[in-house]
Amino acid sequence: MSVMDELKAQIARRLPDLDLVIGWGRGYDALHRTPVFLKDAKELDQLVFDPLCVHNLATYLTRFGKGKRVGVVVKGCDSRSVVQLLQEKLISREHVTIFGLPCEGVADLGRVNRALASRGLVMGKAREAAFTAQGLELAFKGRSETLPLAEVMAAKCGRCAYHDAVLFDEFAGQPVGRKDPDNHDDLAAFEALTLEERMEFWREQMERCTRCYACRNACPLCVCRDQCIGQSREPGWVSQRSGLEEKFFFQMIHATHLAGRCTECGECERACPVDIPLMLLKRKLGKEIVELFNYRAGTDVESRPPLLAFKVEEDTINERGW
């Protein structure tokens, strides 16, 4: 039985006890997938799963009213977001059914677009797309093209240690197993910059920010949209001016609010229309949390995020070394 057949059978079995199931379906062209909300077994044929299923569906779990029984299909990084939401009691375990999947990585459509452009092709004109052992095989009118996986896969997947869902009620397919890649060269290069060089780097990046809030809206852990500092008027934290100070203030607060909570799913960076490397901020803070508290967000539903808990003496911090 294929992974998709197994997943559909699991959802069909659970669906009568659920209000809906969130999964992925085909989008508006061959290279896009879109979230689908299934309420009837007749709709199961809409489901797809491949490396083009980039959305973190955990983002939708906090948007349903209390008491809704929701099923959600998750990859490894998505499941970590579900765990973090459960840890913070932002969703109820008894109301969420988790359909876990193994994942070898997802595509970066920005990289796909650039790779095709370098070959004189337009991404939106692809008629068919399929992932094989050779790479991403695309069919255009009168021409086909195969892009090597190394050219199209998301960088975050090369750093991912959790390719299988870490928490699930049903699991379809064969587990990939945990990996511990050492692929943080970009973060090390950033840390090697002087403070002045870092500030100049972020000044250039933030100048491009349009304050569209796509990063906030795509984030599964950014849940205070009704009181977001970017739009709150009582109190008024930041104006609607599109100056560097306002942009920097919003992004710094966004990053610090996610310290110890961010599961590095990369949705903020994927959603950014001007390709600001927002994950550099999140990963830097995440690294500090690991080193200070030996804690990785979204990996243990029973643990408490260190910045949401209090201890008189921290296990990993020697404050009184004398």
C-alpha cells in the first residue's frame, strides 16, 4: 500500500469522529499545493503529498473555535509546531487528531523559479511536475526539464533532524529516522561578523521589508494577532510609518517572542515576498536556548519551554560559580 493510500484509509477511519481534516491538495498550477479542509470521505481524492507540500498546516489549528475536533496531516517540522502549541495549551490534545508522515524534504519554489529562469523557462508554464530519484521532472509545451534535487530542495531540510512526525495518532509510510546534520555554515558566518557588520547587514535587509506581516500570519506560534504590537493602538507600540526603526522593532519583537518556541519550520521566511532571511534571527536565538537550557522547541510534549517556566536554580546555568 502506498503512503497516500495508507493516509487516506487512516483519515477515512477517523473522519466520522472529526469536524474536519486539514491536508494538502493541488494548487493553481503544477508546482503549487494548497491547504484543503476535508469534511467528507468523498473529498479524500483531493489529498496529495509530495515535496511541494510546503505549508505548515499547524498554523490553522488555533483558528478554529473551542470544541472543534480537527485532524491535521503533518511532516516532522509541522508536528513540532503542534507539540509546541500543546505545551502552551493553545490547543487541546483531545480535540486534535494527528496524522503523521515521513519527510525527506520539501522544495523551495524560489530556488525552482531561479533554476528554471537560468534555463530560459517560466515556472508558471510548467504543465506537469513530479519528483523522482533523478530530481524534479517538469513538462513544458514542447520541452521537458529535470532539475537536480540539490538545486531545488529547501535549505532548512538540510539542517532538519526530525524527518518523521514526533507526535501522532496515525502514521503512514516508513519512518525516515532521526538525523543530526551539521549544516550551520551560514549561521557560523553570521556570528563571525562584528557588531557593526551585523547591524549593517540587518539594516540592508530591513530596508526591503514592506510590513505586510506575511511572516507573522504564516507562523504557527505567532498567535496574538488580535493584540499584535504591529497593529495595536491601545497601547500604541509602533506607528504605521514604514521607516527602518519600525521595521526593525517589529522583527526583533517577533523573533524574541519566539525564542525557545520557534520550531524552525521556516514558514516566516517562505512567506516573505522580498526574501528577507528571517530564519537567521530565529535560528540564532534557538541556538542560544539550546546552549543555555538544553531545550529544543517542539520535541517533547511533556516539557515546559524554558522562558515560560521559572526555576530558582537552572540545571544548565552556573550562576554562582564561586
